[in-house]
Amino acid sequence: MLLDVRNLTITGQSDHGPVDVIERVSFSVAEGEVHSLVGESGSGKSLIASAIMGFLDPKWQVRADRLWFDGQDLLTMSASERRQVIGVDIAMIFQDPRSYLDPNDTVEAQLGEAILNSDLKSKHWWGRRKERRQKVIQLLHRVGIKEHQAAMESYPFELSEGAAQKIMIASAIAHRPRLLIADEPTTAMEPATRQQIYRLLGRFHASHKMSILMMSQDMGTIMPESERLTLLYSGQIMESGPTKALLTEPFHPYTKALTTTSLYQQSQCEPKTHLPTLSGAAPPMHHLPIGCRLGPRCPNARRKCVITPQTRKLRSHFYACHYPLNSAAKTRGLSRQDIIATKPARENKDE
Ligand SMILES: Nc1ncnc2c1ncn2[C@@H]1O[C@H](COP(=O)(O)OP(=O)(O)OP(=O)(O)O)[C@@H](O)[C@H]1O
Ligand code: SF4
Ligand SMILES: [Mg+2]
């Protein structure tokens, strides 16, 4: 596995004491794979991305049985080792690219900085300057910006949102990372611009075998290349597995609700389809419910749901729900040993 996250817990401080905002989250990204992490606003996607990148403020406590990149433990490596890995092998793009680009530098200066010195061959500084400029032009062309001269002379505030995101992607791919973490890179973009960005990422994934961890708020914005899908709600993993299986026969009410809502928004639902929408909103960090955190909003919740459901594994499909959906599909042709709990039952802290 290229990225292997096992039982990641991120604890923050609330007025009532420490809170596990992210609770025992596990997922992995294989070499060359696109993995989508989907969750409503506040579910913890950016916290997870920041914990992987090592960007989290020290007020957050990060623990994990494993936070490995290519077999190396990101949690125990020194700051300089981590900078080396993050700077070369992992890159990240953000929801609001303009706020991450330096407002005082031109696009040429910023992209020029992203090119590694080891990629330049010339011995003389003037030769290297020319080479760097050529590479900036190539990068702009690769992200679909043909008017390279105008783009190079621009400052971030002069760029459209789509162009700024393309510059950020160009900066991220300049050193050919093995893993790209994309934290909602197309939220609030026009559908046509979103499609352009997805096509661009899809091309780099295909041509460089670049792995992508794509974070999205809804099912309508997952990349078509996504092989695995993980659903996050309020810091807990609800369901994870092959994208196609989760979209067609989800085991978890949260997956079903988000999928149906997305199909409805794209008008692919039969007329009068019952929408299993989730009423209410995600709970704030200082007011997390006990047991299954989806409980107060779940249409299927019953008394047992105040106990945290075990994560169950069915081949490569994981789900955490006491009353899973599609149970006929689940057990079709399977023995009892095929459905196993990955963790022993755990006492809920508050019980
Ligand atoms: N700097 C912070 N200080 C206090 N709480 C925070 C901070 N950053 C995040 N949180 C809390 O942590 C939880 C997860 O937030 P996070 O930003 O990771 O969610 P998200 O899934 O990225 O949401 P969005 O889709 O809106 O970006 C939320 O309850 C949020 O209020
Ligand atoms: S465990 Fe209960 S509350 Fe949670 S998703 Fe399943 S049915 Fe709903
Ligand atoms: Mg976020």
C-alpha cells in the first residue's frame, strides 16, 4: 500500500474537555489508485488530510496504529525526513487555490520554485534560468493553459478560479508526486470547469500512475476513475469498499442517502422516488452523540445504535452499522466466516 492509515484518531479540545473529532479511521490508497473520501461538511476530511501532510496545529493530538507512506511511518519520522517525503512524493491541492498561492508573486515565479533543481541539467545559472522557464511553459501547456505568456505574468488575484486551480495542479505535479491529496478542489466551481479539472487529474493519473486521494462533500463530485470509496460522517467511517459496489448496493444508510440525493440532483431518479435524505445537520465537535454518530439523523436508528457499531468486513467491503441494508445481497452465497467483525466489541466511553 502506498498510503496506509489504521485507526487514526485526532483529539481536539472543547469547552468540555478533549474530544475525539476523528475516531479510529482506517483506509488505504494503493499505488496508482484513485480513492474517494466523501463526507458532508464538518465530517473531518480536511483534518485527515492535514494529519497526513503534518500541517495540523499542535493543539490537535494525532494517534494512529499506522500512518504509513510507502512503508515509512509518517508519525515517527523527524521533521526534515517528513518534509522530504511531503515535498517530493506527496502533494496537495486545496478547495480555494487563490488563498494558497502567494499573492505577491507571479505565476512564473511560483511555478519556477516548484521545479526541482535536480530536474535542471545546465551547469550555469543563466542556462538553468532558461530551462526553468521552458519547464514552466511545458507545465502550463500540460494543465491546458495555452496562453502561457499572459498566465506567467499574472498574479493570483488576476486569475479565474478554474485557472488558479490549474496553476495549483501544475505546481503540485511539477515534481511528479506519487500521491496527490485533493481536498475538494472543485467545490463552488461551474460544472464545465469542474469537468475540465477532473479530466486533467484523470490524465495525470493515467499517464503517471499517480495515486489520488480525492475528498468531496457529495457523491456527484467523485472522479469517474475512483476505484474505492470511503464514507466519512462526523469523524467516523461509515462504509468503505469498491466504488461500484457502494453505489449499487450500499450497506449503510448514510451511503444510500448521499447516493440517492446525488442521483436526484442529476435527475436520474424515477419520478416520485422516495428520497432517504438525512434531516438535520452534522453535530458540532463539542456535542457528538454516543454510539453511532449518525444516530440522531438516521431513518433506521433503533435502541442498539447508542452502542458504537463494530466495523464489519465482507471481502474488501467494510461497514459499520447494526442494521445494514441490502442484507440479501450481502449474504448471497457466503458462509458465516465471510462476514467478520474486524474489531472486538468495544464498550462505549459514555455508557
Ligand atoms: N481549526 C479548528 N478549530 C476548531 N475546530 C475545528 C478546526 N478545524 C476543524 N474543526 C472541527 O473539526 C471538525 C472537522 O472539520 P473539517 O474541516 O476537517 O471538516 P471537512 O470535512 O473538511 O468539512 P468541509 O467539507 O466543510 O471542508 C468540524 O467539527 C470542525 O468544526
Ligand atoms: S448503526 Fe444505527 S444509527 Fe448508525 S447507521 Fe446503522 S441503523 Fe443508523
Ligand atoms: Mg474541508
